[in-house]
Amino acid sequence: MTTRSLLGAVVAVSILASPLWAQDHDHDDHDALLTPYTNTGSIAVPLTYIDRYADVPEASAGIPIDPDKGYAVLDLGAGAYFVTEGVYQVMFIYHEDGLILADAPPNIGPRLLAAAEEIAPGEPITHLIYSHAHVDHIGFASQIVSAFPDVEIVAHALTLDKLERAGDARRPLPAVTFDTEDDVFDLTVGGQTLALNYPGPNHQDGNIEIWHEDSATLMLIDVVFPGWMMWRRLALAEDIPGTFDTIRSINARYEFETLVAGHVGRPGTQADVELQIEFMTDLHNAAAAALGAVTPGETVDPEDFVNPWAVFDNYIDRVVIECVNELTPKWENRMAGFDVFIYDQCLAMEQSIRVDGPSL
């Protein structure tokens, strides 16, 4: 159903609002206000207390974290290193004059400095690359600058624009930027080269791919979540169709062995990318089918027909439930965190289809 036909359905339903349709409805009746939808499936609805969430599949588990250090380092070869504390991920590149650091999440915080010292004792961080502007990925940057005042910060021009507007001291402005007209920006330092590429709108405008060919390592943040359901609302993607395009292009453009994805406790693989493409395709198809199958206005109290927000809310709720029910049998045991955020994903997807259009 298109947005226009949906609006027409709501208008048609609203015409039914008249005293002839009125029913007694006591809004002080707490139980009546909490009546659940009848076809809600096995996955708990949002804002419901969950005793215990589903187990994390073994394939989604993170790498071991030394509790004394609070982080883990993986040597990816050719001077590339993967660092995580179990939730966030960064990449270091060791070169002749020190280290390049890609991202500085405050969640890892001072452990980044400890990891740098472990990888290259006594060597400075000479360059800090911002993958994008979000504070949860670069909010420790000011402390990196404090520790290494000569560090050079590199980012896309769109990231600079966002940071200038934000005026956040935690995220110092980059000194080196490249813009969307550049195909690839090569950062060459001390015998190491990183290719920085903006694939187009995706998670956030300016969110870049960071490619280290020598170690076959690709860093792309907040787009793929290896073995896991994406963070809520498709990881808060600014451009959902653009995110689809970016994910579908990754494996075709890079022959990577390791994906530094920004979140969860292990690096990713090309198989993780394929899994997420499969899930997002199923998500799109389930949301599109539900939008066409669910009729606006059904189950709405006739007294509420004069309130188009209420009619839409009821319609969207039932669309989301249909979407969740369709996806659950296939996916609930294939991705960690499916039960946590699947309602969010269906809600984001149905909205994107209605607003951005139905094409994948």
C-alpha cells in the first residue's frame, strides 16, 4: 500500500466517526488500556520487562578479554591490529614513526593508550582517523590529543561539517579532510597506506571505509554487526536505502579477510556481510508485505477515528507485529540479539518503505 492510499484509507475510516458509532470507553479502566494485540508472537513487545534474553549463539561470541587489562589485541598482520573491550572496536596501524589510530570510543577510553603502548612501546600516535562524527566512536579524541599534541586528525569533509556544528570539545576538529568529489583519499605514513573512501550516504553522512590492503583489513563502522542483530532502528541509519547500497557493495569492492565493524566483541568476515544482506532483504520483504496486508482502522475504537495519529499508530503497530512474526522462525537463532531489537528494525523498515520508497 502506498502512502497516498494509506492516507486515503485513514480519511475513509475517519468518516465513520459519528455518534452512531460511539461506544462506552472508560479511559480510567487501566486493564482496558493495556489490552495486548492478539497476534503478538513469541518475541516480547517493546517496553516489556524481560527476565532473560535469548542466549548468544556460539558463532556470535566475542574474543576473550583479559579481565586485568579490560581489552584484547589481535595482530592482523602487516602492522594492523584490532582492539576491543567487548562492545566497541578500533584499528591501529603500526608504521615507521609510530601509530595510526582509527576511531577513539570513550567506552574503551584510557585502554586505547594502554593498547597503543602494548603494540608499539614508547611510540606516539601520529594520526587519528575519524570514521564518522558520532560521539560514541570518537568521544575520546580530546584525550588522545592531550597525550599526543602533534597528532593529525583526518576525516571526511561531511564529518568536519557536523563537528563544526556540534562544537564539542571531546571531538577536536580534523586538520585534514577530503570531500565527496574525491574517489579515494590515500593516507600514506611511514611506509603504510590506508585508502579512505566515502561510499555515499549510509549510517551517517561522511561515514567512511578505511582500507588497509596489506593486511586485507576493512574498517566500516555501524553498518555491519558481525553475527549480531544491528543496533536499534537499523543502527540509527540516517539513510536506510544508502545503508542497503553500502552493505551490498562491500564484498564486491574489497577482498578483505577482516572487518573492523565498530561494535560487538569479534571482527567480521565476508560471511557476516552476506548474512546481514540476507537478513535485511528478508526484513524489507516482510515489512513491505505487512504494509500491504494489514488494513488501517481494524481494531480501532470508533471513538478514536477522529484522531488520525491513533489510527496510524494502530496500523503501524500491527504492521510491525506481522513483520516480526514473519521473521522470527527463520532468524531468532541465527543472530545474537534478535529478540532485543527486532521490533525496532521492523518499525524502521516499514517507515523507510513508506517514506523513501519500496525499492531495495
